[in-house]
Amino acid sequence: MKPPEHKISLAEWIRLAQLRLHHAEVESPRESALLLAEHALALTRSRILADPGHPLSSHDLAILEELLERRLRHEPVAYILGRKGFRDHIFTVSSKVLIPRPETEELIDLISSYQLGPKSILDAGTGTGCLAICLSGMFPAAQVCGCDFSSEALQCARNNDPDRRVHWVESDWLACFRPSVFDLIVSNPPYLTRQEILQTDPQVRNYEPVLALDGGADGCEAFRRLIPQASKALAPGGILFLEGSPTVALSVLKLLSDWDFHSIEMHRDLSGKERFFTGRK
């Protein structure tokens, strides 16, 4: 008689997956294993934790192992799952767009703190559309536009906007917009130096689109194009919000001054790093 087949439990698979991910030096091994299990088995986190003995079928294991192999190669969890949470939204993501970051959520909080009432808003280099879509909820009376030079990124943004609250435009930064048309412009442009890209985690440098990361030799190539164009596209009294890094901070502040912005400010993120830059026209 053939001995009964031993079925591995979900808790055991998570433990073993965590060990393999740890040995492969993958970021957040336990959280990665839990997210893969939630996705593969369509279970909530509370269900997984409440039923650790949940038996896995051979079909379950095949799906889990396929996802785990991708994560062991340092592919970002967001790309494996095809989605990423950002504030109170779940955004579709693909390898054609930068994965939304927690720091960019802080940019939304910064904009909110200014107590503005813009009638027209532009998110330049929109990617997933996360900033534009969140701002359309924050300012429901405003006309919100998101632009990107990548048609694939714009398709991702459109997929994230089923209610069509945002007008999506294919444009090389602000090249296609008329002067003095926006009250608020926001952008999270590429700002890593090429040396910094080489030092990022493998899940960033090997998977995320380099054009969304690469700010050139000094990290400022995008700012040198974006800030002059924003200076022209902002209406009098309009305000520009930018995300950057400590590496580019001084150069961005100088560019804002050179292009006649006033009330220029630098804002630190929650970790104390120079992260956000604002200026008014």
C-alpha cells in the first residue's frame, strides 16, 4: 500500500519560504512570503494567521513556488502581484512604471498642509497616476491632468482611473502645454545619480524602469528640463511641488531661484532627509 502523501501546511510553507528568501538576501522575507500566500490562495492576512494548519494542495504549492521563484530573483512584490497600495488606493503596476513609494505619500500630505484651492493641476511624469488620482480626490473641483512621455505608463495610469477623473496626456515633460495654465504642478522626476542607481537594492536596479530612476550624472537632468517648463506653465501665484533627494537638494533650490520662483522652501521627509522642494510664481 502506498503511504499517505504528506501535505505541507500553509504555516510551514511560509516558514520555509521566509528562510529561502532570507538566505537569498531578499528584502523583507517574512512579509514577502505572507504577501505571496495571500495572493496565490486568495486569503486575507487574518485568515492566514488564524488558520496556520491550512493544508496546501499540490496545485496550491505549484502556484506558490512559481511566485516564490520570482521573488528569490529579487523581483519586486508589487510587480509579482501587479498592484501596490498608496494611501487609501490600490494601484495597478507593471514593470513599465516606477512602484509608488511611501515618501511620495508624504508629498500628498505636504500639499494638503498648504490649504490650497487650485482650479487646475498637473502631475508631470505621472507613471501609475497615483499623484494625479489622489489629488483629484483632494481637490474634486479642480481639473487634473497627468502627463508622461511613455505611452505604456499612460495606459497604466488610465487603468487606475476607471472613473476618468483625470485627463491623461502624452507629453515630453510640459512641452505640449500652454503658458500660465496651471495653479499647481507636482512631479516626482528621476533624481538618482547613475552611481546611486548602481548602489540600490537589486529589486530596484534590475527591475524598475531605468528612465524613471536615472537623473543623469548629477541626478539633476530632469530638473533642468522640468523647472524652466514649469515656470512658464504655472499661472501667477501658482505653486510647484517636487520630490528629490539630499544629493540634488542644493541644485534644485538654485534652479528654482534661477527661474524666478519665490517663497522657495525645502522640506524634510519623516526620516529627516531633504526630500521635497516648493516654489511659487
